[in-house]
Amino acid sequence: MIHIRNARDGEAELLSEIGLRAWQKAMALIGESDAMIDAARSAFRNFVENDWLTITVVEQNGQVAGWAAREGLDETISDFWIDPVFTRQGLGSALLERIETEIAERGFAKAAMQTHSGNSEAIGFFRKHGYSIHWLSVAYNPKLDRDVPSVGLTKQLVSDGGGYGQEF
């Protein structure tokens, strides 16, 4: 059974290890994870310790299977991690649906996120769920202490309710 809940104080180690495993899987496709593992481990640990109130957790039969965060509590999904042993079981879809609902309930018309441009699995997942790529850039990532090529994806959650030629 899938259960979605807010993160709890004291889950930093568990959540950071899940994030790290999912990150390593994504980066293995790009071939860069070994050189950045220590920086990534530290970044995950610091984030989940300091920002756990922005994290939503997905469980499968009582076991934590992944998490997502909206660091600024705005329309941006800053983190989205499913433990590799739990992928392709509908957990990511359920978690994304909950996050999108929270974004819309906060009054935002769209959801946005970004990922490494070589993360084809994540890009495919988000595109399958209605996201479109809107930009490509290379920017310095302070959490990883290096330049990272990224794509930005967005999804319209709420109709804009108007437009050219539309009657009201």
C-alpha cells in the first residue's frame, strides 16, 4: 500500500541515503558520480537536516521509498528521489500527484523542476506526466561545487482561464 506523508524530524539519515542512492543511479548513466560522491552525500545530509519541513515522503507497505521537496514552498520541485529498489511501482507517480496538488492548492498555476540534462530516466518520467522542457543551461551548482548542464521542465496545473479571442 502506498502512503504519502510529511517528513519527520530525525529522518535525515534515512532520507539522505535514499536521495544519495537515487542520485548515484542517475549519475551513473552520465559517468560522474564517483568524483562527486562525498560532496553529494554532504549536500543531501545538510538539506534534509535543515529543510525537512519542506519534504514529502512516499512509503510502500510502511517502508520509506522516496521523497520530494519544495525547498522554497513555491511551484518548484527542488528534489525528487525514489530509491532505485522501488522504481517502476507507481510510487513516483503517486508522490508527484501529491506534490502537484500541493502546488496548485498554494495558488500556483504551474509546477517546475530541473534535472541534469543527461538524466534521461527522470526527463522521461516527467514528460510522461505532462511536463515539457522549457530551457537548457549550464550553471554552477553550489551544492555540488561544479558546473552542471541542466534542463528545466514545467507543467501547467491550472488553466490560465483566458486568452486571445476567448469570450468571457
